[in-house]
Amino acid sequence: MQTVHTRKRPEYRNIHVAQIVRYRMPLAAIASILHRISGAVMFLLLPFALWAFDASLRSPQSYAQLGQVLGWWPVKLVLLGLFWALAHHWTAGVRHLMMDIFQVVSKEQGRVLAAATFVVSLLATAAFAAHIFWGA
């Protein structure tokens, strides 16, 4: 009689809520989660963007009023958050597109692409922040 040798499978278990703070997610997982969050931020700020677009086209007076409103620092922070969401969502989308095109992505390539996503989106956001807070 033959015996079948089976390898013991690793045991996976869910983590407890109290362990969330100590749990270390890979960089690719963080980039993926932030891709979803940035999409939600863009969706939630869509009424603000449409209002600003409408005000910019309605009349010269409403355009001037919009310029004053966009000059307030809390509104600049909202614009900065909206721009970060756009920049991150776009770069993460390109990351996902590259992974789909090449179809063979190792853990290391996923980590590098996630890091590139963060670098590109944060540099673009920093340039936008410099422009709206200190630019002309």
C-alpha cells in the first residue's frame, strides 16, 4: 500500500480589528487602496468642480467672484486634495494598465510600480501646491 505525501498548507487567518494598526501592507496594496480612495474623492468633489466650471463660463463678474473664492486658503486646500486625487488616480490607472499589458508582474515589479505611482503623483501635487500657494 502506498502512502500519499501531502504538504501541509500554511494556515491563513483573518486579523483582529486591534491588529490593524500593526499590520504591514505591501506598498502595492497601499497604492491600490489609495486608487479607490482617490476615485471616491474625485466623485465626491465633482459638484464643486462643475460649479466652478459653470461660474467660470457664466459671465465676467462670476469669473471674477470665482477667482476671489479660489484665492481663499481653505478652498486652495480642497483644490490641492482634488488635484492629488486626480494625479494619483491617473498614475495608478497607468500602473494597472501596464500590469495588464505585460501580464507578468513579480512582487518586486509591483513594488517598483507602486513606488513610481507615489513619486509621480506626489511630485505633481507638490508642483501644483507651489503654483497655487506661491505662484502667480
